Amino acid sequence: MDTSGNHVKKRLGLDNLPFVKIARLIGYSISIYLIFYDTRRPHIPLTTRRILKAPMPTMAYRYPFKRRPPMTPPRDIEDWNGEHKNALFFSIDLAGYLGDEKELTRIMDSSMKVTGRLQEFVTLSDLKSPDSSSDMTKRFSRERRGLVGGENIVATLVDVVIDEGDKSVTFQFLTDVTPKYPPDYEYQEIDPENNFRLQRNPSKSYELQIKILDFFDWLDTRPEDAGVITQKEIKEILEASYIQVFNTSPAWHWQSHNWNLSQVDASIHPTSIAPEFWNQSHLHGEDAFLDKHLYGLFRQISFFEQQMASMLSSKLRQRDLI
């Protein structure tokens, strides 16, 4: 089959390799793809674990702290049929991790030195990007906005859970279901404690969660004489920290979003069940991280940040943590 992936594979001179994977970097204004292969052991399948330990081009790291953006789950390049004419491609030879210190990464017409290692994590800004959701989700999101308005209208920040042992804080939101079904329709939600099974949802609402990882490590970097922490400082921590998310909407788990987030350590309740239907290119594809509810929340996250900072600051003071 003549796909975009086959075209790129041929241009890079990788035709003779049976196992070549491709993944897209999330969070850039242009399409950037990483292509993985192994010239030393070409007949050994490329696992996600091997790929996540691969080197990373210097330009892919973000300032500050050399944080790299998340990438979509790697897929066989032959099955990829995305736009390639205006995209940027980096090829990464995994052979170097057997001790070969040569430069491994190259771009179509130039080379770039490899530094650092691939890390798995995402930030608020990563999921605020329109690229975090599929075109299918965006269509459903527009339909939802037409029925109930944006998440700044229908969603409510209800609590923040502080876990000192885990060094994390988790913001909890409630949002209404989309009223597009008959009045007697029985809404459902998932139960992460029971293998994501569906259960009745008489409240007709979903719980959305955003977990800020290593929050107290960031908090500890403040000078002891800095005084009471401000809401502005807390908002800065929220923007810089790694995060994980969760959603009780059945679509978020069962339509591949939870799986995709699990591949980059961005799910509060990760899953090991790979999608077999919803990841098709004409549905959600391989790049969808958020369903319409989380997509709507992150598109409006700037609206909620002040509320999040205020609620967290209040709870920290109540517990004498600031």
C-alpha cells in the first residue's frame, strides 16, 4: 500500500528494515515526527519500552529544565498516512545503545547531535494544545458547546486533594453530561477501581481530575524567608509541573484516550488494554489524548487557574503547609 509512511521510509533509505516505528511530538506549531529503527538488530521488533529509552534530538527539549514534549504512541511507519510535505522528521537509530557513541540522529538534509534521554510526562500546556485531541473529538466538542456551552459555564471545580506522601495535589471537577439523548436514556460512567466497568450514572455528571505531580518538591524550592506563598506562585507551579488526568466518561477510557495517555505516564488510572477500533485514522487515530469533556476543560483551563490557585492556597494554609 502506498502510504505517507512508505514514502518517508524510502526517502530515509530504510526500505530494507522490517521494523520501523513513527511517533509525533505534541506541542509544536509544526508537525514533528520521530522515526525509530535498529540497524544492529534489524529483525528484533521495536517495543514501546525500547523506544522510550531512545535518545532525543536537542531541539525537542523545552526550556526550562530540558523538558521534552510528549509524543503519540509509536506505530508501524507503513501504516502511517499523515501529511508529510510540510513536516519535520528525525530518524533515531536504537543501535547506539549497545555502546556505540556515534551520532545517531539525523534530519532529512542535515544532522543534529543527540543529547539526553526520552522522558515520559506531560504538562498543562501540552494538553491545552489543540493537537491533544482528534478531529472527531473536536466535532463532538462543538456539538456539546452548542447544547450546554463551554466548560467554563458547565464545569465546576469542587475540591483539591492534597497528598503529602505522594507529594501531589489533585483537582477535582464535575461537569454535566451532554443532553443529546431522550429523557429516559440511562447514562453511565466508568469505575476505575473495578476494571473500568460501566455503572449507572444517575447524577448525569462526570468527574474530571487533574493531578499535579511532585508539587511539594516545587514548593520546597522557595527560600525560607520568602513569606506566604502567593496565588501567582502557585499558578506558576501548576504551569511548570508534570500532570496526570482522569475522566469518568466512558468515551475517555473505551475510545482509546486513556490508553494513549497511559503511554506517556499521563493517566491517573492507566490501562494496559490497547485500542483495536477507535484508533483508526477516520475515528480518533493514534494521537487522541482527550475526550470532549477534558478537551473542553483544558481549552478553558486559564479560566479555572485562578480558582485552582485560590482553593489550593486556602487548603495549604489550613494545614499549615505554607
